[in-house]
Amino acid sequence: MAAKQACLVIGAGDDTGGAIGRAFAWEGMVSCLVRRPTHADALEVLAQSIRDEGNEAVALPTDARDEDAMVALIDKIESEIAPIEVAVFNIGANVQFPITETTARVYRKVWEMACFAGFLMGREVAKRMLERGHGTIIFTGATASTRGRERLAAFAGAKHALRALAQSMARELGPHNIHVAHTIIDGAIDSNFIRDMVPDVDAKRDADAILNPDHIAQNYVMLHRQPRTAWTHELDLRPWKETW
């Protein structure tokens, strides 16, 4: 029997993050699901839904911006659950403010959520993966990873920085058999957030004109399965009707 492995998902929300956790659980891994402690109840509901399918999942409420908490989280998973084979950073932090109304607090908080937390995850899991000589680290980006739009100064700055982090880690860790990938999710995702904002979301879904979280998750599994003779570093995903 193969040794148990864990998939860590930082930002395991109800939609994309949850779908990623579920997809890797179906691969036989223990899904270690992380959101802020304020979402602990919802996180446990997600973990239980994965367990109800006959797979393994653990809810681990943690503030991913807290260095001490992240170090403790990785130590707990590695020592009590299973070695982390896949780590996915999926925090969004998509906020919009005119530049003149973007406070220092907002800018700093968005960077902490969408970039600094990714650095903490990447650094800590890399330590363990380097010891074992294998693993996959995936960072979820957005359209703002490559284009700064109006009202998105904080978000675009953080996502640009996360992309640079992923590139640096890929170049450093790739020679050690650790696959680091960055995805650009270029389009609206069929999620609670979007359903509350977009009035024609049902029509978009019927036309396959909106990103499906389960299909995003399938691509993440594909990235992990890739042979190292043909690794993808950056993968952009968008609906067929999305302009770009």
C-alpha cells in the first residue's frame, strides 16, 4: 500500500478551493483545508462533505498571514497527518478601490493575504519537500497577475508579486524535483461571490461562459501529474467566450 500523502489547500473556500481539496482527496490524498478561523464552521462542513464521499479531509482553521501559525500548521500536518505532497495557495483578496481611496491599511492587508501568506506557505512546504526530493506547489493567480486595471492597485500589486514569487521558487526548486506552477484564472468563476454580483450567471453557465470550479481543480491535478520532462510553470484558464 502506498504511503499516505497530504494536499494542503490554503484558501479552501466553498467554490474553487473546495473543489481543489475535493479533487485531490479523490486522488487518495488527505485534503488539509485551511481558511481563517472566522470560517471554521464552513470549513468543517466542507471537510465533512469530502469525508461523506469516502475520502479523507481535515479542517485546519488558520490565519495564513501569521508566520508562527503557519509554521505550526505545517509542523502539525507533517507530524500528525501525512507528508505534504501538494500545496496549493488559493487566497483571492480581490478588492476594488479608487487609488485615492486605497488606504495604507487596505493595500497592506491585500498584500498580506494574496502574497505574503503565499510566501509563508511556499517557504515552509519547500523545506519539507526538499528533504524528500519531490512535491508540487501551485499558486493561484488572476487576470491582475499580468495586468493592472483601474481600481485594482492593491490587488494587482499583490498578484504581480505572487507571480514573481512563483517564478523565483520554480527556478530554485525545479532542479530539486519540486514542481512549482502558477495559474492565471482569467475570467469569472461560478462561485457564491460571482452569483451575488452577476445577474445573468445562469445563462453564462448554460453557455459554458463562466469558469467551473471543478474543471479548474482538474487542471490542478493535471499539473501535479505532469512528468518532469514536460512541466508547465504558468497555465492560464478562461472560458471559451472570454475576451483576452
